[in-house]
Amino acid sequence: MKPSAKISLPPGNMLNPLPVVMVSCGSIPDDYNIITVAWCGTICSEPPMCYVSIRRERHSYDLVKKYKEFVINLCTQELCAITDWCGVRSGRKYNKFQLMNITAMAAEKVKAPLIAESPLNIECIVKEIISLGSHDMFIAEVVAVHADEKLLDPKTQALRLDKADLVSYSHGNYYSLGEKIGKFGFSVQKKTSKKK
Amino acid sequence: MKPSAKISLPPGNMLNPLPVVMVSCGSIPDDYNIITVAWCGTICSEPPMCYVSIRRERHSYDLVKKYKEFVINLCTQELCAITDWCGVRSGRKYNKFQLMNITAMAAEKVKAPLIAESPLNIECIVKEIISLGSHDMFIAEVVAVHADEKLLDPKTQALRLDKADLVSYSHGNYYSLGEKIGKFGFSVQKKTSKKK
């Protein structure tokens, strides 16, 4: 592989591709809201922890700060237009659940609702809020996870998240996941794998 | 869209898909190392900030903690096996640059090297280290970005990151990016766009 010449770009957020998820928040149906974020990620394995970063001006910022809870709902190809819409419209003006015709479902450990149509929902409790510049980072612990039962392999009961048609976000565009290149560890398995 | 029945899974890190990147660190060729991480993300827009989370036992943990600098190098289909290898092998045992036959290139603002073969390199300076459980989160500011000059559109000089064949990581597997579903905002453009 030959390295090629580099050009410098202004410092910016060029980490790609990213997750893109609907974060549901609020504590009663009247204040339920959804904000779409790509500034989110996993930050710790044990305990399982993740974060979402939200601009202070956003309607959901106040809800997450007040209740210290939220749910991450993964995005699929089928949910992509709804996810996009929830990212460009404000909950101050619109009841997003109603307008998008999606279902708020009771969570197990938090008052924020699950989005029932999402194939995987992650209930989170905020542990710490870190003020950065434009965004505050909500550091949270994962307290419950729910999956569409259709994603369970009927024989093994293993979660087949590869069947969920998840969506990735890169440089301002939404993409389906394409070809599987390999499983974690494939680079060393190639040389050694001769299973009996 | 019909919501389907849910099953509960143990609390875990189910946010998917994620980025997967090679993080280069160290300050002189003798201690240069690479660690592959998926626990990484963007946390603030202004100033541009991102994080990587690293287990304290990892060789790169000490390097990033000592020098408070690292470079994020995006992964492509061509770099995927190398990225995987750098995630399963330790820099305590192997000189990863040498063994993977990749090129350490001088960065602009940090002493950690760029991986020349990666299409996009993000120089980062650590601002804060947050101890969670198994992982520490290195919160960093982006101080410089470099791109393969072949990714610039010859006419507009715009960055065509869609030409970089980036890789996404989901539930333990590496995937190419597939079909473009839409651009951020497409859900509202569909209704209103009638350009003159």
C-alpha cells in the first residue's frame, strides 16, 4: 500500500463513520421528546457506559438534564427518514411521536420512553454532565437493553443485529451497512484457523 | 411501521454501528504504537473535540497518558486487516508500524505520528482523563486534520470522504459502507425541494 500526499484541513470533527440514533427523553407522555444525535458512543465496557453530547439550546437538553435519563434507539433503513426529521425539527414546536406516527413504549428502569419501532433500545442513567464548548456531554450508565424479538436466532437465541439493517452516518450522509469484511480477530484467524 | 414484541437483554454496550480507528501514539519512533479502538466519538462541535476510551492494561494507555497526545487514523477496506491486527496484538511485543509495513509520518502539532496510509488523520491533544470502570476516557481537542489529497474534488476542492471506502464496526464485525440513503435534512427536502 502506497501512502499518498497529504493536504491539511482546518481542525474539525472528521471522525467517521459515526452512529446515528434517536434519543428519547422526558418522563410523562406530555413532555416525551426525541433528539437525533451522532455525537454519541461507548465509553466503558464494565460497567457498560455510553454518552450523548447535546447543544445547550436544544429542547431535549433541558429534559435530559432535568430527569438524568434517556433511551438510545438504534436507527434502521426503514427509520432513517424519521431519524433525520427528528434531527432537523424541534420538540418545542412538534410532538414528534405523534407526527412521525411512532410508538412510545414504557421502559423498564427509566421514565423516558422506548421507541417501539427501533430494533434495539438502550436505557441510560446520567452519571455526570461535562460542559465542553457548544455541547454538554452526558455520561451515562446502561441499565437495560431491549431488542426486537425477531432479531433472536430461533435456534441459538443469539442476537442477530446484522439482520436489523442498521444505518451509519458519515460526513453528513446516511448509509446502509454494506458487505461484511470480517469478524473482530479475522486478521489473525486467517493464518491459524484450521478447526477440526 | 408495526412495532414488534421486545425481549430484554442484559445491560451491555449495544450502541451500533460504531467507528473503528487506529489511534497512533508515542513521541519518538522507538515508542510509536498503534491501538485500534471502537470506543471513540465526537463530543463537541465548537471547539472540535473527540474522545477515545482505553483499558488501563493496554500498552497505549501509558503512552497516551504520558504524552497527552494521539492521532486518530480512519480505517478503510484496504486497511481493515491491519486495523484488526493492531486491535488484537500488543505493542509490548510487536513494532506494529514495522510488522504491518505502514508508514509513520510526522504530524503538525503533536509528536505522535500520522499513519500515512490512512486517508484521514486527526491530531488530538488530551484535555481531561476521566476514570470510568474498565476504561479511562481521554477527552481531547482536535488541533489538526490531514487528508489524502486524492480525496479532494479536482474542481471544487471539496473533501470527498465518500470516496475513501471507510469501514464501520457493528456488533463485532467490520462492514463497508453500503448504499447512500440520504443527506442530513433529506426528510424535509423531499417535501419542499423545487430548485429553480
